[in-house]
Amino acid sequence: MVSIATRPRGNPGSASLKEAIQKADVLIEALQWIRQFRGKITVIKLGGSVMEDSRALTHLLLDVVFMETVGMRPVIVHGGGAAISRAMADAELQPRFVQGRRYTDDATLQIVERVLAGEVNEQIARRIDELGGLAEPLNFRTTNVLLGRRIELVDEDGRPVDLGHVGSVTRVDRAAIEQLCHGGIVPVIPSMCVTADGAKLNVNADTAATAVAQALEADKMVYLSDVNGVRRDKDDPDTLVHSLAADEARRMIDCGEIESGMIPKVEACLETLERGVGKIHIIDGRLRHSLLLEIYTSKGVGTEIIGGEG
């Protein structure tokens, strides 16, 4: 007689079966969000402490693979400040910052291009491939999708401020990015651009991600931070604001509840909302699977900023 192998049935009251049911409940909760965001573009700004923590980066990129697998269209825009600083130290070059931006002379530009648009960009795409996804690095050796111009700033006296080879994005090759998204491939974009005459420029990663989100009319944009979002008390994680309307965000800036480094990030979020992006999320990228928890659960783990009144 041939025996037929069957999976062992769990005791209805067993801990393992209860755990399996809880996992199924999580999937059911995610189902409504998976259906809602299927086919929608989400721009993810990757940088800072997340990129310096290989474990956190792996979990984050695994989240990205999951998002693409269930039908979302994630697009990654990244910086690489710490890696650039290490490469400059190896070359015995001293970093210099002007008005919060890295001054980029000829020698620094060569390092930024090699490290940011080369090594870091291709490493992120390669890691996504290793995790079972498909990714395409969009750099100067493959396909550049960011075009721009040199930044022109002035000081308090109205005199020009020289930042070297530093630029802002004026145009995004939307068609090239969307073609990859429609093909199930995650675009990975470094924060550098090219001018009309072919000059390469270093770009702030937050502003580059904002430009991409606006050009793609993204449904969502996610800023990965080293805090869990906007807090009413910046030193108390338990004062996290889970959902924040634009007018309330402006009020919190005016009264000082939002302060220091969070102000430019929230202001960039508000500007992005005004230009057609649906929602902005600020989350702690070091939290395991923070991207999935923010997008596919009802409460989320960070702050979502939406247009309109609270």
C-alpha cells in the first residue's frame, strides 16, 4: 500500500497555529493597502544612517522587493554623504560646507561621481537583485535621468556664494523611469545631474528625490530618517504625530514644535504636496521593515503628511 504524505494538522489551541493565524491576519490587513497602491509610484529617499547600517539597509531593500512584487512601483533616490566623506579622507581632502551644502571642487566632484554615482548606486541595485528583485542603476555609465543647472546662492549681503560643482534638478527623464517601473524593475537614482552643456553636478539628495517625485506625480514619497517622524516633543518618541495636515504642519513650524533639522524636511514635504504628490511619509529607516509597516498597516510607524486642513 502506498502511503500518502500529508502536512501535519496543528492543534487548534496550539501556540504555533495561533501564530500562523496572526500572520494570516496581518496579510488580510495588508490586503486593502496592496489593492489600493497597486500600480502606484512611491519615491523612496535613501540616505543617512540607514545606508551606514548594512543590516538596516538589507531589511529596507527587502521591503522594496516586496513592494514591487505585490504591484507597487518603488523608485529609489539616494545620497551617499558618509561614503563620500570616507573617500575624501582617504584622498586627504578636507570636506568644506557652505550654507549646509558640500562645497564641490574638481577633486571632490571626481570622488562624488566615483563613489555616489558609481560604487554606492550600483551596490544598491546589485543588493536588490541578490534579494530576489530586479533593479537598474541609473548613472552616468548607464542612463542619466536627472538634468539640471548650477545653483546660484547669495549671502546676507546679496553677494554670490560659490558652491563649486553643485546643482539643482530642472528636468527629470520621466519616460525612462516609468519604462523600468512598468517592466517590474526598480530604478535606483543617485543625486547627481548633468547640465545642458554636459557638466556634472552634485545635488542634495532630498531635493533630488523631491524633483523625481514631482516629475513622476508619485502617489507617495517616503523620507527615511533617523527619527520616527514628526514629534510634538523632539526628545520624546512617544509624542509622534502619525498623521499631519499641511496647515497643522505650518502651525507647528511657526510655534516651534517642529524645529532644527526637521524644519527643512517638512518644508520640502509641503512644497512637494503642493506640486501634486499624494502623501509624504517620514519614517525611521533603522526600524526593521519600517517601510512595510508604514505603507501596509492601518496605523503606520511614522508621520504621514497630507494636503489640506487638519
